[in-house]
Amino acid sequence: MNNLHKFKKLLVGGIFPLTLITAVACSSAVDPAADTGSAVATEAAAGQQILATNPVNTAEAALENTTVPVVTDVPVVTDVPVVTDVPVLPDVPTATDVPPSSTSQSSPTAESIQTAFDVEEDAKPIGDAFPEVVEPNVVTLTPAEIVEAQGLHLADLYERTVQSVVFIVSRTLKGVGSGSGFVWDTDGHVVTNYHVVQNSSSLTVKFFNGREYRADVVAFDPDADLAVIKLIDPQHELVPIAIGNSSDLRPGEMAIALGNPFGEEFTMTTGIVSAVSRTLDSGFSSYSIPSVVQTDAAINPGNSGGPLLDSSGSVIGVNTQIRSESHQNSGIGFAVPVDLVKRVVPSLINEGHHTYSLMGITGEEVDITKRESANLPGDVVGAMVMTVSPGGPADTAGIRGDSGNRASNGALIRGLENWDGDIVVSINSIPMKSMDDLIGYLALNTAPLEEIEIGIFRAGIEISVSMTLGSRPSIS
């Protein structure tokens, strides 16, 4: 684009005036009465008239609208004076800049032509010109330096977060137990597991700085194995721990557990997030804990109630259970997802309990056996409804369960299923791939009395059903 602009200037400032000059010079050398000479003089005058009447882009207009005649039998003019002192014209000349036709006008020199190309040489790139690419500074670390950097990061993270972690000693009629917890706010609320404080007659809370306080139970939620206790008259500044998110966790991300395993105070263990979206039996309720975080970070008795952290030191879960036949770490630990904690804990503090939404169904994942038995298409996944609570929200909305034989209490008799219940494939247009997805969505995204839209696969087609959610019976 820049060279094209320069070339236009050359045409206007150099070649076109040269053409006019040559034409005028030739006309003065021939007989004025000759037809060809008259034609040249007429065309030159026409060129000047065009320049005078078109002030915008006059030179370009002259080039487009003027036809230069072919002159024959014109003697060659060899004695044309050379003008060396030609001023440099930075812009396209206007009509007043074009010199009148004269035999004394000379042709532009090679120097003036080169100058036309040199105009705006330092101008910034325009159009599709590529900017200069600046290579980033890349720091390469050796494996030893990477390990050292990770160690320093974990040490700094420990020092920053351990002041928010507590060691809880619970005394009951059956004896003494211990667990972990973390500071929720500056009012003295501490989050832990329900099973850590269950049936306690007294609680003692110890901090990393050696301070110890008595505490009372505020409220608890057996469905999620969560509880809130409150310190009695704390005498030092409390530092609430940073709260993160669990909805965007991915297997492979770092997981760090802080707690007091086997009474060994303020211990850190590390690992990764092994899996997400698990459903776990709380052990204290007929309902399951949804969207549980699985980790291989060492979790042992005494870690219960402590925080599971991400690599930035933010809580992603509350350590709650291990899966082991020896009751010791076997590389499979579970944590209540922090997104559920963020819903339950404020309810426990402000209202003394937390109420979950309820559909009133039992269901199972659509596996290959159910798919073959019901002759389902291969792309249908979701939660197959097995039973529907009479008079519950799902029953009111017209959701259908399996038609197999039932016991007197309405429970479906195993082995007699027909696998023909409705399949919940979505809630509020969010796909449900399994019963675990359904339980997790209800617990983390809905509230009692909320109306939802359920996508149902029934009799070979998908339909939409509206439902007003109910609420679970309160236990605490």
C-alpha cells in the first residue's frame, strides 16, 4: 500500500509533468499551421483546463480523462535545458502547483524521482503489514530446580494456611476422640465433620500457635456429614481460611490435606484429585453426599473435618472418609465438595439447619443391561426412575417409575424389574448422564419450592415435564 501511494506521487510529480513538458516543447518546434502541431497544443490546453477545474486529486483525474495523442514526424528536441534545483514536493500537488506550459520547463531529474519514493519512508506500517514480533523471555528450569521450587511453594502454603486449621478433641460418654477443622469467619465459627462432634459433651479446640479454647456445637447436617462449632471467648486474631470452588476441579490437579492424623497435630499430606462427582453414603442418613472429591492424598483417622486444599491454598473440600479395610490410608480418600459446604454452612449458622430440595424418586444409571432389556438407543444416558414416592413432587408431575412387582411398602422387588421407568436425561437443559449427576445438581443448584424443567425419555421420544420441588425432612 505504501509503495502504491509513492508510485502515484511519482506519476503526478514526475512522469505526468514530463509528458506535458515534452508535448509543449514539441509543439513549439513545429509549424503552428500544421494539423499535428495544432492537435498537440489543443490537448495540452485541455490538460491545463482539467487541472484547473478539479482541485481534488487533479493530477490523477487528468491522467484518467486526458488522452495524449500520438505525434508523428516531430523533430527530436535535444537541447532541453536541465533544471537541477527542483523542490521536493511531500504531498500530491494541487492545480496551483502545476507549472504552466512553457518551453523553458525541464524534465524532472533522477534525484527528484527517487525523492518521490523516499517520501514517508519512516511512516508507521498500515494495512496488512505485520508488526514486529518480540520473542518472550523463556526461563528454563532443571528438574532439581523444579522440585526445589515446588517444595518452597508447599512450605509457604503450609505457613500461610496452618494458622486457620484446628485440632479438635471431643469427649463423649463413650470416651475421647479427635479430629480436625478450620476457621470459617472472624466470629469464631469453625467447620468440621458431624461425626467428629457427634454426641460430644465437651469440645476443646487447639491452634497451631498453642492457644486452646472451649467450643459449643452450633448446628450440624448429617446428610452432608458437616457441623459448625463456635469458639468460646477467643483471645487471638482469627484468620479465616480461603474458600475455593469444586465445580471446575479436574482429576490430576494437586490436592493438599491438612489435619491431625492419629493425633499427630498439624500434618500436611499431598497428592492429586483422583476423581470428581462421586456420590458417597454419609453413614448418618438415607441420602448420599453429592459431587464428592476423591483424592490419593493421605487421609487417616484424625484428618476428618480438616480442609482439602488446591495448589493456591484454597479449600476445595472437607475431608470426611477413607475407603480401607484396615481403617488406614489406602490411597482412596473422600472430601465433601466445598460448593456444597458454601450452601450448607451459612444455613447452619443463620437458621440452625439446612433444607435440601427433593424430587421424590429413586433411580439408577442406565447401564448396558437396562439398555438391552428396554431396547434403548445407544445415545440415551441418564437416570432411570425405579420408584416414585406417592404424593411426592415427581408423582404430582406425572413421572413414572418401573412397573415391576412391589412389596407392601411400595419398594420395587429386586429381580422383577421391567426396566421401563422414565429416564431423566436433563434438568433445566443441563444433561444428566447418571443418577449421581441428578443428585449433585439438585443439591448444588436448586432449592425447595423451585420449579424446574425435566427432560424425560419415555416410549422412544423425549418430552419435557415441569415440576415444583419439595424438601427433605429435616434431621438436625
